[in-house]
Amino acid sequence: MGYTPSQVIPPAAATPFDPAPYPTALSFDPYADLLLVGSSSGTVTSYCSAVSLERHAVYCAHGSKGFGTYSTMRMGFGAGEVRQLKVVDKEIWSLTEGGLAGAKRGGLVRWTVSDPLFALRTFDSNPLNSHEIVAGGTGARLTIVNTSQGKVAKNVDQPHSLSHIFTLPRSILTGSPSGLLQILDPRQNYRQVSVLSAPSSQTGGLTGVDVQGDLVAAWGWNVLQGQPTPSSTVSLYDLRTSRMLPPVNFDQGVSWAKLDPHKPSSIVVASSSGFIDVLDTNEDENSRSDSAENGVQLDIDQYVTALAISPRGDYLAVGDSLGQVQLLTSHDISAESDLVGVDGMLHLPPLNGHDNGTKVEWPDLPMPVPDVKWANRTPLNVIGMPFYDTPLLSNFAPADYATASSPLFNPSKPIPSAVLANMRIIDGVGYAPLPRDMKGKRNVVCEDSSANLISADSGPHGIMGRGKLALRKESGPKFRSERNRRGAAEVLDDEASGLTGLTNGPSMPKHYRKVEIKYSKFGVESLFPRFYNKTQHSGLETHISNSYTNSLLQAYHYTLPFRACAKAHLAIDCPKEHCMLCESGFLFRMLEDAKGINCQASNFSRAFSATSQAHALGLFVPESEAKKKDFAALIQKFNRWFTNTVAAEDAPTGRGSDSHRNTPPNGSGTTSSLITRVLALKGRTDNACSLCGQSVFKEFSAHVVDMLYPRKSTGTSLGDEGCFASILQNSLTRETTTKTNCTNCSRLTTFTSRRRYGTDMLGNEVRRFPPVLSINASIISDEHLEVWRDTPLARSKHGRKRFLPDGVRIRLGEGGDVQVYDDNDSSPSQPQDMRYIVRAFVASIQEHESDEAHLVAFVRAPNDTDASTSHDQPRWLLFNDFLVKEVSADEALSCAPAWKSPALVVLERIGTEDVLDLEGLPKQIDPTILVRDSLISGRRNRQQIKHTCLDLDEIPSPGTLVAIDAEFIALQLEELEIRSDGTKNVLRPTKMSLARVSVLRGDGARESLPFIDDYIHTSEPVVDYLTEFSGIKEGDLNPSTSIHTLVPLKVAYKKLRTLVDLGCVFVGHGLPKDFRTINIFVPPTQVIDTVAIFYDPSRHRRLSLRFLSWFLLKQDIQTAEHDSIEDARCALQLYKKYQTFVQENRFEDVLEDIYDAGQRLVSADMARNTFVALTSVDRYNPGLQTSSNERSGTCRQLANLTGATDARETVYSEEPARSAGRARAEYCRVSYAASTLCRQRLR
């Protein structure tokens, strides 16, 4: 069988990274009619059809999955040449210098794995796992890549470098550059199981290997007179016997060889110059004919760079160094061939060898552009979009058509089994009598379509089970700007019905659904909070990373002992930069002050993201994996890590003030952290031998209790063992049995392990139970979840009993045994009983399996009377992120709905003051932090110090006036969605971070002198320093290069928190937005915003600080870059001016003059645009010349409005003597100068 040249693919176009790209890897798609060509420029091109070789797709082999910032490495153009291609069922795998990647046939990259060492040379699939790739190279190791996750699964060290890898049925074959061929077993961690001897003639090393069935072909180099030359033989090996077969000779020198997949006894060999021949491996040396007589010489000027054979062996692709790819075929393509049709056209078989393969998809043809007659005077509005004043036919609510009676959108109800039991089939039709208990009104449909959503609709096949057809109305305006455009009656109606009660169908209440912030053009500040929260308790927003922790933070915030400890920790000098307990204290203080206004845990999230241990535990949730996460299990994992972390951070270190640390009740004198004393369960674990009775004691300490459920016997119920008190008791004692050898009696016996509380290893009383018990639900099976479901009462048809009670009683018996009783238990209480109430309950909400789960927190309001003598009903609050709603106790603690799953419970002990003196804890930060000058930069330039710290006698008191301004940098740019009509939808706003904050004295002898001018250390990547607006340059926030006063964010925040607690009044321009970005809440009574002072609501325009300074202070600020000290000083001076105007009773007149001046500047800018338009008409349309009077009038208006009297007099006095062209140039000069002045003053 010989090959005949058929088609030639011309060289690819030059790229900026490779001026002359050439093919480096070729592969035939075994599933589709495609030929893949990998080039030296890092691109993969697919060609369709053996007849036409029409280009199908071009993409970067090591491309990017998303549409992020363009860069050479992300787009693949810096990843180097394509080294290998392999096509599987749904993907194309490629190997470049940059690493591995998988893409769809259309070119969409699905995953990439980078190789920072550029060491990978070859790869193939794992024979035991189709979703794994085994890759190797010069690094002397195997890299296992998981294609489903797109990341490296593991690395296995190898003694040799690898140049070739091939997949065998249960093992892999590897070849090294030295010539070693070996077989590795993946089941034995890729250990060597057999070795194929290297060819003795290939002294220069191995260059190529191919495998088909049980036959292995290998070729390499020979060294002749010190120069490497291609070997003239191809070595053959039998995998069944691991023996070498007689080699195949090829006198022209073997540079490439491929075993025929359709006929393994045939081998295609090629020389570097393009001579190709087909040899039979079964023939002996004497029976083979001369290669020079039967081979074919390709038209190649230089050398062959790549070669591939089709799955059926009927096509051969050869690439050369000049960039072209030649396609050869074994079919007869002469004019007399049977493949020539009646139309005279050649019809070759597909490249993959069969017609029923994967269909090649092509892009949709673009819609033809309408023909528009265009002329010089054709207005642009002739090409416009239609205006729809009524909804389109395709835009109507599912409630209008997808009712319960619709056979198109709902499956029919199943026929009851009672009917089918008595059914008889006659002539293919079933007949059955209607049972007596089913008689009545049937097949009744309500007129209200929303009431037709019967229980069947909520299933996976009903309309409520499909997200796109679910009847979820967006209720009410979410933004202040939107409220202004809607009628008051409509707004009140939306607020009254938006988030209250159940829907008409069987779905969960609206207030349990996942809430997301929808950003308007004014940002998140335009969000109308009272639509989601009508209480005085603040919620937490979700537009930050890892916001799943909001529910647990709310639970601990309303747990008074934990909150008090976190706030007390702020009083000490904590040296840790990213302290979780400090950030918790700051967050709790902000939630206390906000009084129902939304807050965000951005600083807490920032400290959390900087913790390497949390990253190693998998506590971070990328947005792409949010739908796959089990948040109930994740929040329990986070709870365990969080409590251990804050306990370690609060441990005594000998620094700062320790006045808030109490000694234990037994007076032992040993100190421990407050958090440990609030949360930790301490005792001993007894391990007793069942034969000799020897006991081994071991102390333990746990901050979290994991629920331990009893095993359910077949056909029986848990009974009393399944109540919350009983399970909690078993979880506290954790009695387990294990079999092991006893060291005392030296026999194999059963050891019983049991926890005991209140005593140490010596039997001495240590302490009582902690004030707070944090309990993880630990649900790992459906049986555990069923325990939490409500059970029907024995003597009631409608009443149900909750699993989670309002509280429990814990009793410590002799020997440290624990007994737990339900708070409503009839057993008599004893004086030593410790009563705990359920303070918080965190649950996971997921209505359908396809929906993304989220967490909510139910919190018992802490201002309730928790004494046992109180009969008042407790107030329960639902915290669904920033949606806060008051609910009943039954709704909060019940787990009856299938969409509600428990995650964790927080129990708080009544009478905590008997165990821990919370009133004695410090509640304020030491104000001397304002006196100390702290920094972390060792290269501060003294000439750059612009502030003077406060003296002790300058410590602020309530009402002290201070001026403040802050500068920010961008850590992440905003994500926009551009709609088809050109409007923009903000998916996520710009992530800003505090970069500099300056605080000035507001009065006194040193008024306007800064006492805080801190630059904030930022370790996160900065995408934009916003130097034009912030004045921050690269290197200003780096401790090794900064010449300014650089401090950690926590230190700067602590100073501001101190000023707020001291009652200072802040003066600034645009302070609400600055405080929000800083993540601190300042009561409105302590904020004086010059934006709000100099604002006239009837003008609908807010004035900039630069314009106010120019008009009132006669100062030009922000001429080059923004300076926070300059801006704060100007805001303070503006406030002083405001006070003067108010005292003189002329502020309203001044405000009117300010707006009139601004209006004149706006009109001047509009006049400039008009003048430029007139000048453009004169220049480009000579037939439409404007009159001299028209131009002069516009110029006079422009000069009058801007006060440019000198320019006005010069232009008008010389205008008659000037030519038209010279005057027009003078007009342009005046207009541009005036416009520049207008724009500067309006900024």
C-alpha cells in the first residue's frame, strides 16, 4: 500500500511571537472529520474534509477559560510551541511549553494547567481513569492531572526523565531520552513492572516511539564521527513477551515512523527530507523490496517537522519547516477512480474513516445587514432600534399560561393505586370504579392562576421545579433612585406584600430565598435598605468574598458573652495584623451602632482571606464553585476553625492590658483566654479496661460539640433516644468502645472511653460548664436529617413536636457524669442545674436540588428576659444576609420543611454573671493610641512627615471637631454586562481598599494641623492605584520601599474607631461613601458632610469640593493629584464658612449664588460645543457657511460666561480686519481655553 499526495495546506500567517510558524504536532480526530495542526506559535488549527481541507477553528493551545484581561501568557501566545495533541470523546488535549490544556472542538478552552518549570514533554490518558492525564518530561517525575477539575492531582517521582508516554490496557509505556523503555503500573503508584531493552544501534538516544496493539516501534539517533545521524533501523518489541523482534531497515534514515492502526504489521517511515515508504514488519530482510523503488518523495525544501496517520491508515499528514502541511492518501484519486462521482467531483471518505462520527459544528451565519441608502445629509437616527411601548409577545408571565390545568407545562397527576387495583382493561382501555373516599369535586381549576399551583407543581418536573418558569416576582423597588420614579401607591403595595408570609403555592416563603444585591448606576449606596429590613437590627451584605460566614457572625454577635470578649480584646495591644478576634470586635461594634442599617464584613473577610491555615482547610469558596458547595458542612468546619483560632489569639501573651482577664473560680491562679473560658469544654477522658478495670486518664479541651447520633435499628424508631437532650448528652459524654491489648492484664479486651466533666486527672474540681455551647449538627446521612424533622403529637391531628427545644438543663453528677434534660421536661429541677437557652440557630436553605444553597441565622433577641420566671414569648429574628425579619419561635426552631436543614446551634447559659464578670471587662479602646506614632516602614523620609500626633491634653472629648479625608485604591475592577440596547448592568462594583487616611484638628490653637496621616499597608494585588484621584503611587504601600508613615489597616482602623467612640464630630466631603469603604459606621449625629450642607434639593445637582473651594475659598485645589490633607483642610474651611453664613443669616443667598455660578459654567461648556459645531460646518461643508454674526454671537456668549474679557476685546476689535480663516482659528483658541477652565471648575 502506497500513499499519493492529495492536498496541501499553505503556511499560516506570521504572528508577533513567531514570524514564520510551522507545524510541530499533527493529529487526526478519531471521532470527527477533522485534522488538527499545532504550530510553533502556540495555536491549534482544525481543518475539515479530506477534499477541501476547509479551516474549521483556530485557538490558542494554552488559552484562558474566561474573558479576562488580555495578556500574552493568558491568551496562550507566550506558552511556546505545541508539543503534542490528543483527541478524546469531548475534548482536545494539547501540550505546550506553558503546560496542558483541554478545549472543545470549537476552540473553547475548558481547563488549563500551567507548568512553571516548562519541563513537560509528553502525555497520555490514565488507563484506570479516563478523567486523568499522565504527563512527564525532563523533571524526572510523573504529573497526574485531573481534567474534570483542571488541576494537578499529584506528582510521582521517577528515576529517569521521560520523552514518550503511551497508554496500554492496564499500564503505561514510557520512553526516556537515553533509550530506556519501561512499563509502569498505575495501580502500584506507577512502579516499574518490566523493562524493554534499548536498541543497541541507537547510541545517540531515543527520538520516537509508537504503539499499536501489542507491537512497539522505537527509533533514534546514531553517532557517527561525533555527529548525530538518524538511525537506519526501527526497533520492534512484543509487549506480550517483552522481547525484541527483528528490526525494520530504512536506508534513508528514520526520522519519523507510525504503525498503521488498521494493519499493525505495516509501518510508515519517513526521512527528514520527506521520503516516505510503507514497510511490512513480517517480511524478512531478503524478501523486502528496495525502498527507493516503492516510496514517494514529497516536495519539501528543508525537513519534516511533524507526521500523523489517520485512525484507519488511509490518510497521512506531513508538516515541514516552511509551514505547509501535505495530506497524502492511500485511495485512488486518479480520473478513473471509483471515488469520482457522476458530477466529476472526487468524493473521498472522511478523515476519521466513517460517516457516523461526531458532527462538525460550524458557527452561525451572520444576519445580513439591511441596505440603507446613505448620503451626506442622512441623519443617524434612520438606523435605530424600535421603541416598544407594550410588552412583547415573548415576555409574559408564566402565571398567565403555566397553570395546574395546562397539559403542556405540567405532568398529569399519577392515578391513585386504589383506582388501579380495581381497573379492568377492555379493548385496550382501562375502566375502574371510583372509590368511595375519593368521591366529590374533582378536576376543579381556580380562576386565579397562581392558586392553581398544586403540590405536583413543586416537583422536579412541575413549573415550580424549573428555575426559568418559577413564579418569582421581583417585588418592590430595591434602589432609592427607582423609588423616585414610581408612584407612592405602587411602592406601598410592593412593600406590604413583598416579603411577608407564604406564597400562594407550596414553595418556601419569600424571605428565605437567596438575596443578592443588584447594583444601580449609583452603586450599592443606592440600595434601599428598609425594603429588606424594617427592624433595628443590622444585616450583612453579600457582595464580598466568603460571605457565607455572615450567618455565624450574626449568631456570635447576639451571643452576649462572646460579643463582650471580642470587644474587650480591642482594649489590648494585639500584635497580630490579621487577627480574627480583633476584626470580630470591630464588626460587632459596627453592628451595635448601625441600628438597622446594612453593614459589610469586608475587613473580616480580608483578614480571613489572608490566613494560610484557612486556605489549607478549604474554607474559601470561589464564585465558580458556590453552587457545588455544601454550606451546612462548610460553616461547621469554619466554626471549628474559627473558635480555635480566636481562642489562640486571645491567649495571654504578656502584652498590653490584662485587666480584663479573670482568674478561674477555684482560685488556682492560672490564667486562660476569655474565649476559652466562654466556649471551651474541659475535662478528662477515661479509658477503662473491661477485664481488669484499669483506667487511663487524659485531659481534653473542646470549643465545639459535634452531635453524635444513635444508631437506628431496623424497623424501630429512636424513641426517647432521638430527642435533642438525649443526643446532646451522648455527644457530651461520647462513650465509645474499642478493642486493644491492655498493658495491665496483657490481654486483648474491650476498652470503654467516656468523657467526664468538672474534674481533672487528679479528681480535683476544675470548673463548671462554659457560658456558651457551640454545637455542630454533624448531619452526614438522611437518617440524621430525619431526626431533626418535626414529629406529630400522639393526641393531636394537627399539632407537631419540634426536635430543637427552647432550652435545656445540664446537670453534673458525681464523678463528672453529665445529664441533659429538655427545658420542658417534667422531671424536677435541682439547684445545681445549669439552664441553657437556644440563642442562635444556623440553617441551610435550598428549595430545589438545582438551586444554590445558602445559610440563614435565627437569633433570639438578647434584650429578652431570659429568667425562668418570665412567661413572655421570646423575640426571634431571621438574618438572611441583609434581609432581617422577625419570626415566631416555632418557625425559627422547626425543621419541618424539606428545604431547611440544620447546621449549628448556639446555647447560652442563663446567669453567666455567676461564672464570668462581663461588666468588669473594658469597653473602650485606650485613647493613647492617638498619641503614639506607629509605623512598619523602615525607610520613612522625615521630610514626608506632615502630621503631629496629639498630646495627652489634646485627647478628644465628645463633640470635638476633626476633619477627615481618605484615599483609596482598586483591588478589583468592576464587572459590567453590556446589554443589546447599549445600557450597562453592573454585576460587581469595583473593590476598593483604604490607601491613605488623614485626620486634622478642627479647632484650637493648632487648627487644621494633621494628627493622623497614615498610609495603609496592602499585601493584596493592586490593579489600579488611581494616582490621578488618590495621589498614591506604586511603592507607597510597600514596607520595603515606602517613604511615608505606613501602618497596617488594623492600626489605622483602630484609631478611627477610637475617635468614633470618643464622640468626635467628623467634617469632610462625601464622608458616607468613604466610611462605607473603610467599613466603619459613624452615627449621623457625628458626621458633617459638606456635600449635604451645600446642596439644594431643587437643583438636583451636588457640588464638588474643587468647585466649592474655587468659589468660596478662592483656592484652586486638586490641580495635579489629590492630597487627602488638602481636601480635609478645604472641607474644614468650607464648614467654617458655612457657620459664618448661618450666623449672618445669608446662607440661602450664598447657596443660590453658588448654583448660579455653576450654571454659568455649564452653559459656557455648552456654548463651546455649539461653537465647535459651527466651525466644523464651515470647514467640512463649504456650501453651508454660517454667518459671521452667528459665530460672533456664540463667541461673545462664551467669553461673557467665562469672564474672558481680554480675549473677548481682542477678538472683537480685530475681527473686521482679519480673514475668515484667521478669525475662525482665534475663535477656536478662545473656546478651548474657556472650555478647559469650565471643566476644571466643575470637577
